[in-house]
Amino acid sequence: MKYYKLEPLVLQGKNVYNRIVGKTILHCDLNNFYASVEQKLHPEYDGMPLAVCGNPEARHGIVLAKNQLAKKAGVQTGETLWSARQKCPDIVFVLPHFDEYVKYSKQVFEIYTQFTDRVERFGIDECWLDVTGSEKLFGDGVTIANKLRQLVKEKTGLTISVGVSFTKTLAKLGSDLKKPDATTVLDKEHYMDVIGDMSPSEMIMIGRQTSEKLTKLNIRTIRQLANSDRDALRHIFGIVADNMVNAAQGIETEEVKHYYDVHIPKSVSNGTTTPRDIKNLQEAKIVIYALADMVALRLRSFDLVANGVGLSIKNPALQWTSKQIPLSPASANSGAIAKAAICLLEKTHNFGEPLRAITVAAIRLENKDGVQMSLFDEQSDKADKLEQTLDEIRAKYGYHSVQRGILLENDLTDNLHEDDDFRPFHQSKTT
């Protein structure tokens, strides 16, 4: 076994010794990423509280991300701009620039891959690195973490927080403990001294609903979860019980994936909050076709097909309803995806009240090369070839160069393909 004996770090008044046994896993998290990029784009806002927000005119007027000064003033992600202004009168609001976020993310990930090929993304601004095989070249985990922090700052002007541990779960938790621009170590011998009294919800796989169930069982800390009765938990949570207890005990077999591996996502979705309420089925169809078009384009760009379709709708009271339906044969055709989503909508909503937002998802994805196609499905084959031709035209002349007739002259999707508010900002925990 390998032991790295270094000076202890002090975290929350406790000594945390830098001794990593077995694997050395890092979790790197870009600090206040979106707001930090915006501050680089707007140096005139240095030293001022800043928040990235959606477009108020498109009814997306909420805080999407904020910098450290806004956070100290109590501004929270997801709250309205009016509420944020009440807490922080001097706050500066800026619209998002996703192309810039992608550019900076690529630069940072290029730095990570100089140290190891085991770099697993967790969104645009987070990832895990397995540096076990890199330590003879670059030093122990703490040394590599500090080198990464230094290089990211020098080459991009951004900062990262790094968790160093022996499992992915604990490395992620470590990177959350001290921000910004910090290295935190959770080693096998001392990690429970640091995190034992924390809520289980601090661990990545435990969401709000699961945490509430654990609380009802008087399991309120990670230490209690680590010492809990597995059999009793299995009756309530099934196989997830073992995953939770293992994570709390520092037991993990999951590998950090290779950066250049192709991973098929579980789903691809696009959604939008429309500029005004969607009043009837015909208006909803317009939005669904526009979203299905975008979902299908993304599927085809990665040679994927969907075996199911999901639909989520939000009413004016901000309540979400979600349904799913199988899709057979599997497809990346926008018409097939849209028709399935419309079928779900007709079964779910009768427009006794309008809708505020719609999301269309392609689910149960697989590589198109693995799908058995019917020899007699000539109509579907023609539709697929047509959409591939449309992809080529749009790639050359822009997305709006070719559109469905149903999308012309409407005020619900005018800015959908120009406005990036549909893109996800965070990868949520599972529940």
C-alpha cells in the first residue's frame, strides 16, 4: 500500500492528514464558473457583485449563477432578479454567453488531460481524475492538485477547488468543503473525523427525497449512515441502500472513465419557457415540434436513436408534470419524437389552464448501428434521409435557413434557437 505523509491541512479546526491509501482520485470544480467567465469578459465589473441571469423579456428572469460577492450578500441560484436586487442593491446582471463557457471549459480540460487520460466529466465545469498511475511522473495527489490549480489560474485566469481522496464520492465532497481556490484532502484514516457529522445529503448520490426518508429513520449524519443496518435499509431503498452505505464507508469499485471514451447518455432533452403562456393544443404543438427538432438534431450528431420519449410541462403555478412513452421503432426523427410527445400531452393536459414551459426528451438511447431496422420501413428511411439533408443545409447556411411550416410566423419559438436558456446549468443529484 502507498502512503503519502505530508504536513496536515487544517479544515474547520481539525487536522486532515494528507495520506492517501490505494487509488488517488481528484475532483476538480471550477469556482463560480459562469460568473467568473463573465467577469473576464467584463473586467469593468471587477470587485462588484455579479449574477448571470436569464432573459427577463423571455420570462427567464432568474439568477442562473453568481459570483462570490453576490453569494456573500445572500443571492441564491434560481431566485428572481427582483429578489436578488433586494438583497444586493449593487448587483450587476449579465446575460449568459454559452459559447464562451464551452471555450474556457475546453481549455481547462486540456490541462487536466496533460496529467492523466482518466478524466470523467460531470457537467461543463466539474470532473474526476484518477491520477494513481501519474504519481511517479508528477508527484502525489496533493502535489498534482496544487499544480492543476496553478496551471488553470495561469492559463485561464479562473480558479478551481480540488478534492483529493480515495473514492469519487469523497473526492467530490472534498472539493465542496473549501472554496474558492483550495485543495482539500479526505484520507482513509481521518475522513470520518471531518465529514462524519455532516448530513448524508452532502454526498452526491443522495438527493432531497432520499435524505428525508433517512431522517425519518433517525439517520441524520454520514457517520450514522456508515454504521446503519444494511438489511433494514434494503427493505426501503432496495439495492441503493448498499450504494449509500458503501459510499459513507469509503467503499467504491466504480472506475473513473477515460476522457476519450464515447459514452452514450441516458437522455437528450431540450426545453423552454415561452415568452407568453401556451393557451391551447395547437400552440403547444408548435413548441413541441421546435423542441423535437432540436432533440433529434443532437441525437443524429452523435449517431444515437431513442427508444422512448419524455414530456415535461409546467403550469402557471410552476408545478411540473412528467410522462414517458416507448418509441418503436427506435428513431432520431424529429417527426416521430414530436408525435410521441404530442400523444403524451393530449393524455396529460386538457388546457383547462395554460402552460408556461415544455421540455421534450429522447430517452433510452442507443447507438443507431446497433438497431435492427425493418427492411420494409421505406417511409421511415426516407424521412431520416430528409432530416440528414436538412442537417447539412443548416450546417452550411444556419439553423433558420430551413424550418417546418408549423414554426413560421409564431411568437412562441422565435428566439428558441438563438437563446441558450434551454441549456442545463447543473447536473442534479439523483434521488
